[in-house]
Amino acid sequence: YFSAGFALLNAVFVFTKLPEPKKHVHVAPEEHPTALVVRMWPVLVLGFVISLSSVAMEQTVAFYFQDRLHLTHHQTARTVGTALVFYGIVAVFVQGFLVRRFRWPPHVLLSAGVPIALLGFVGLIFAHRFGSLSAALAVQGFGQGLALPGVTAAASLAVGEHEQGAGAGLSHSAHGLGRVLGPVVGTSLYSVRQDFPYYASAILLFFALASLYGSPRVRRAVTHHADPGAA
């Protein structure tokens, strides 16, 4: 109820305080969406994979703590809440301080963030105590905090100035698809075996990491900037 009410207030604020600005300059017509997808697909796939792996973990981690530590429902709420506080602190520190302070380029953020997040998933697979589970969760949050800004920045730099709206829309759609499928994939795998969501997430990030280092097309997508005036 609180979230719904807050969303309603946000909608009212946007409607009343953020009117659409008048366009004062001529902008070049945007490229056809299909052509833009063809040009951006490496970055879109990376965004989809990173979001899917993260959400699959988020939707099952409470069950995982409960089953691994043999907790009651009340113990689970307190224990997972404590672990997620550390997870949130790490994510805020990485995105709110490190990324802003050092302004690393997308390929650096992805090259560091993806393997760190992968290490976090591997840690979750083998952890059996609260300390090790929480540490693995924090490591995953650290990597995620680097990788997500990296893929968002790469999507922005992959298109010209006049294509930023379309590029952002495609990027958010890729992330959104990962968030839609993540709960379904995560809970379905968890119903087969407790650690399967984390194996699956680790495998997805392994292929993402392999593409970053092994695919020239992916490397170009996350390192090259589009010509701002290109059509």
C-alpha cells in the first residue's frame, strides 16, 4: 500500500511539475528501432543477463537462507533482513561513491563487476553459515554495483546524441525483460534444487565474461563511442 501510494504521488508530481519541454532545435530523425537493436544487441544482451541473474537471486535468497540455516519463518525475516542491509550498504557505497568518484569507463566497470558478481554466486553455492552467506551476498552486490552502471553507460555511449531516447528505451527494456523472467526462472530452478538458481546465474555471468574478453563485437560495443552526429 505504501509503495502504491508513493507511486501515485510520484505520478502527480511528474504530471504537475515536469511538463514536456518545447524543442528549440532541429534533431535528426532517429534510426529505425530494428537497426538500432542490431547495432546495440551486445550491450542489450549483457544488460538482460546481468539483470536476470541478479533478480533470480533476489527472489530466492530468503528461501535459501531459511533452508541452508534451518530457520523458522520469524528467524528468516530477521536473518535475511540483516544480510540484505549489508548487501544494500555495499551496493550504495559502490554506485553512490566508487563509480561517481572514479568515473571508470564502461569496459572497466564490466570487466571488474561481472567477475566479482560471478564470485559472489559461487560463494553462495558453497556457503552454509550466516557469515559466509552474507559475505557472498555482499560480494555479489559489489559486483552488481559495478556491472549495472557499466552496461547502462555502454548503452548510452553506443548511440549518438539524437538517439539517446531510443537507446535508453531499448536498454531499459532489456533490463526489464530480465526482471520479468528472473522470478520465474529463479523460483522454477529453486523448486528443483536449492542452489540451481545460483549455478544458473554463475553460468550466465561466465558466458558474459567470456564474451567481454573473447568476442571482438562485444568488446567494441563496450569500448567504442558512437559518433554523436551519426545517423
